[in-house]
Amino acid sequence: MISGVSLIVSKWNDSSINKRIQDVCTSIKIYSSHDNVSTELSFEIAYDYNDYYWINLELGDDVWLYVNGAVMFSGKITDIKFNSETNTHEITCYDMAWYICKNNI
């Protein structure tokens, strides 16, 4: 466990359910660049983790990444992939600016 890092997921349909999942992640990565307005957060969870069904991540769930008490990321899960070679779930999240960039209006 990395000290001072907290990864929290809240269900899209029930904001009262908050789960801290940083301890079950095999990796946590955050991407940002000058040519892309939105920030991407990706993390992996081992599929054979005993309490995986307790976690039950879905598209649209809210995600927050805190580092030493400060919010580094706030967004939603946009993609979940199962990697059979490493036996992990790869979860991709984007902040709210991603929705503005993808909007066709």
C-alpha cells in the first residue's frame, strides 16, 4: 500500500455507498497532457481477488483519487476490460472534461 493514497469508488445509482479500493489495485496510473483537456485515470484489480464481487465496479461509477488528503482526480468509469493474460480487470476513468470533449453539440 502506498501511504497517503486513497482511491474511492461510489456507485452511480447510490452515492451513499463509498468503497476504498486502493489496497486491491495492482496498479494506479494517472495521465494528463497539454494537448488533451481531460485527465485519464486507470487502475487494475486482480480478477481472483476474494472480494471482487463486493467491489462490483460498473460503467458510470464515480471515482476519486486522493493523495495526502488532496483530490488529484474526480471522474467516472468509462471502460472496463478483462485481460486474460494477466488475469486482471483494467478500469479506465475520465474526468468531467472528457464528456465536454466527446459532446457533439
